[in-house]
Amino acid sequence: MEPISEKIYHNECASNPKYLVHWNKGENFPSLGIGHFIWYPRGVEERFEESFPLLVAYMMYHDKKVPKWLRGDAPWANSEMMYHDKRLEGLRSFLEETMAAQAAFMAERLEKIVPHEPHLKKQFTRVAESPDGYYLLIDYLNFKGSGLNPKERYAGKGWGLMQVLGCMQGVVAAKKEFAICAKKVLQERVKNSPPKRGEKRWLKGWFNRIDTYMK
């Protein structure tokens, strides 16, 4: 898991421990760890899957020592509160020390959603059997979700892994086609997103990340 964890750490955090704890402008929640796992404060409800509590449960199941204060809702109401919390450095250290476990958690999530529908399964297999293809699948699943959650939709359209696989037709090399379809799906997401979220500002960074899939 170490090579995969390092690649995801680079993609999400620019390999900088500072970004293991992050709060995006315009969002109501922090994102933690190499996968920027979402953690909702009490009372916050969003369409995106809350993944940090699932990571905590995974770590506890595998006998990792998780600080007690990480086992409930996020304790901050806003980014200012978070960035002034004296526990932040300890949290970053904990997340830096458990990167391999975080990658293993992401790999397990991927195994649980391997599609059975023939077309999706065929495209999944094509990507998985390509050089570094397993990493691509894990990274995109963590990056934009599975696409199975009906709440993760704009105008009825999702942007997760299943939507990318559904876009693929087997007409070019798997990794290249996966990247092309990922960009198409994300463009559609931005087009359908609520204007007040201003998601267009993130598209360049998303595309830069997708471009690494073809290397």
C-alpha cells in the first residue's frame, strides 16, 4: 500500500503534511488525511459521503490507536476554529503516521464496489489490468466517490467512478480513455452544479490530477 499511499498523498496534499488537515473555501466541513476524507460538524448535512468516520471505524477495527476526540462529529463549526485548535499538530502527526492504513481503507472500499453489470465490470477490469490501473481506480473512487450514492447528483447526474466507467467504450487504451471520461464527467458536474458553489474554480486542479493518470 505504500506506493499507492504516496501517490494519493501527492495528489491530495502535494506531499505536504500541512494539507493533511484542510478546509476548502466555500465548504461547510473539513477534509482530513491523504484522501481528504470528509468529516461533518454537528448539524451539517451535505450530499457528499462522509468518509472520515468510516476511516476511523476501519482503523479501530484493525487495532489502530485513534484519539478519542476523533470518534464523533467534527468539533469545529468553521475553518477559523479548526486552524486555531491546539490539537491540530497532533492530528497531522497521527494522519502522517497512518498513511498506509488510510490507503488500505481506500483499497477495501474499492473491493466492496466492484461492479457486476457486464459493461461496467469489463471497463473496471480493463483499467485494473493496466499498469498502475488499480491505483487509478482507488484514487478516483476516493477523489470523487463511487457514483452509487443517489444524493451525490446534480440535475440527476453523478460524477463518481461508475459514471466514468459507464462513459468508457473500449475505443482507446484503458488509462487514456479513463482520463478522458473522467474529465467529461467532471465537466458535466461543474455545468450542473449550483452557481453559488463556484465549482468552476476547481476544474483546472481536477484536470491536472486526471492528467497524472496517463503518465
